[in-house]
Amino acid sequence: MNQTLGVVPNLACLKPQVSLQSLTTFRVGGAAEWLAMPRHQSEFEQVLDWAIAVGLRVTLLGAGSNLLISDRGIAGLVICTRRWRKTTFDQAGCVTVAAGEPLPTLAWKAAKRGCRGLEWAVGIPGTLGGAVVMNAGAHGGCTADVLASTLVVDLERVEEQRLMQLIPQDLSFKYRTSALQGGHRVVLEATLQLEPGHDPEIVVADTLAGLNQRRATQPYDLPNCGSVFRNPYPYTAGDLIEKSGLKGDRIGNAQVSERHANFIVNLGGATATDIRQLIRHVQDEVEARWAVRLQPEVKFIGEFPGFESAGK
């Protein structure tokens, strides 16, 4: 054991050198130097305090969607929140949700209680924590529309000032982004204000209709990260990619989906490098034809030699 790490917490949730492939929706990527999957705030705080004390870089991982992890893996401590789940509704449609709660699960819980506001979330393969950070959305709805407040831990503050309760005005929400991006503020839970009092059967039917629409138009049958590129107003990324004739283009076993052009799929055995190269190929081809440089919505984590920055 590396002596510079001091006394490693004796926690079942903490493991060294763990492959992250099974924890990402792309099913690619290397190993975490250390991986923690806390089930509650106490475990989270223990591994976080240890990482800060020994100077380990901390990376947060939720459902593993909307990101691409390098084949070289991630140095430091990766904290995966997907086991940290808790949802509490009140009679007024206010729901407090732990960071690891899957968005589809939350959308169904809300629908079955007759609460509107999350129908758009049923097909998004992410967690509540990631949704707050990315301002996740679909079908004209987004996280900013329903967020009342969020509890975060600020890794750059001293321990006694680390917890912060933030409201939407603090978060600078924009299309698929927020002030929480950057990594030093970690979402622990969020409180959403939904619209209660609706007929649960109708809300469930509307939610199911949205899910069926996504399944019919998106490649749910193969590993992918969700939408790869932001929509460059007034265009859509998928339209520009399709009109550039890029559907079906491959590098290794990474392919531009033939069902929806703004998705890249892992046909089996693709590497993160394959996917990263295909993303740049799509950017270059679209820019050459339309003079529009597509900006990735997917987040790149770890080292990708030969790529100067995440957006290139």
C-alpha cells in the first residue's frame, strides 16, 4: 500500500484499481485508482475527508452517462453516487431526492403520484445529481424548470463551511450547463417543486408516451452516452450530422448511430480512443460543410493524448 495515503478508511464502499467500464453507459474506459460507492452521507464524508487529507483528486460519477472516460483511467478517487438513493414527497408536490436517484425512476415515482413536471426525464439515463449539474432536459423541459434548491459540498472550502444550500439564482442555469460544472461543488441532494393533484393515470400515460417516442428514435439497444453534441441554434446537431452523410461512419467499433445521428454507439469492443476520434471526425466534417463547429455535450474525463482540449 502506498504509504503516502496514510490510513485508508476501512469501508466496504472503497476499493483500489477498479475498472469503470461497467459504470459507464458507453461501456468503455480504464480503471479508477480508487473507487468509492457510498450509500449515505456518512460514508461519503469519510472517503472525501480521506481524499482531501492525502491530496487525492476527486472525480464524481453518477449513472455514467453523458461522459467518456479515457482508456488510461482516472487518477485519484472516483466517487460514484448511484447507490445513494432516497426520495421523499410531500403533499404539496415538493420532493427531496438524493444525488444517486436515477432520473427515470424519479419520473415514474412522480407520475404515479399524479405530479407533473418530470415527464421529460423518463428516458434520460442519468442521476438527479448529474441532472442538476448539467441542467439535463428533453422535450422542452429541463431541471431548471423544477429545481427549488440543492445541497452541495464545496471541495474548496474548509470542513466547517463545506455544505452549501443553493437556489436556482445561484446556479446560472443555461442550456445543458450550470455554475456547478467544474468539479469542486458536489451535489448531495436536491429539492424539486412539481405540480401535484393530477390524475395519476393520465400523467403515467403521458410519461410512457414520451418514453416510447425516445425508444423509437434513439439507439437504446447499444451502449451510448446519450446526445453527443449540443444543438447549435438555430440548427440541431443531429440534422447537421445526418445531412453531412455521416450516419454509419465508424472508427474501430465506435459508430455514428444509423437511428439518430447525434448518438455514437459502441458496437462491441470499442475503446474510448475510438469514440474520441469519431467525435472529432464528426466535428471536422460538419464544420467543413456547414461552417459550424459542433460542441460536445459529452464530458471527457482523463487523458486523451493528441486532443488539446475537451472541445477539440
